[in-house]
Amino acid sequence: MTKYLISFPSEAMVLTEDELAAAGVDSRAVIEEAKAAGVYVFAGGINEPVAPVLVSADGTPSERIYPGRRLTGGFTVLELPTREDAVTWAAKLARACHCAQELREFMYDPAS
């Protein structure tokens, strides 16, 4: 089976406090559904107040990061048999989070 990343940037969630609370409850319900279905791998939100570091090949950490948009928001990794299944789960999460979700496919890794 293939692993899929379903994610959203934090700026996509333009919600009131009540909507945000409901999105939390609803998204956790989808995660529990994924666990029950045996397709859940990992999920979480980026801890945005904690600054990222870039670690060089020699192990030296730096406060600079790769250019481009900072990684924010939340993500879910599911292992699914088809891309169509991944789209279905992304739609469930989009409804639960009240925002569009980006779907990406991980390359096959025989060691994982």
C-alpha cells in the first residue's frame, strides 16, 4: 500500500473560535475512524511558536531555513490501497477541518 500526506497550512483555517473548536472535534473523529479502519500512520500539527532549525550535513544547526513558505498547519499520513481512497480521506478531513486539504503521495520505500 502507498502512504499519503494530507495537509493544510494554518492560514487556510479562517474560523471563528466556535468553528475552530468544532473542527478539532470533527477532525479527531476522522482520525479515530482512520485508526479503526487500519489506515492511520501518523498525524499532528506543527508547533509554530517553536522555531525550526536547519541542520547541515556536518551536523551544525542554524536558525536559517530553506527559502520559501514556512511549514505550518497540520498533517495526516495514511496508508491506503489507491489514490481514490486517499482523495476520499482527504475529503473527510477537509469537511472536518473546514478547509481544503493538499494530497501528496510518498514514493515507495521497500524498507518502510
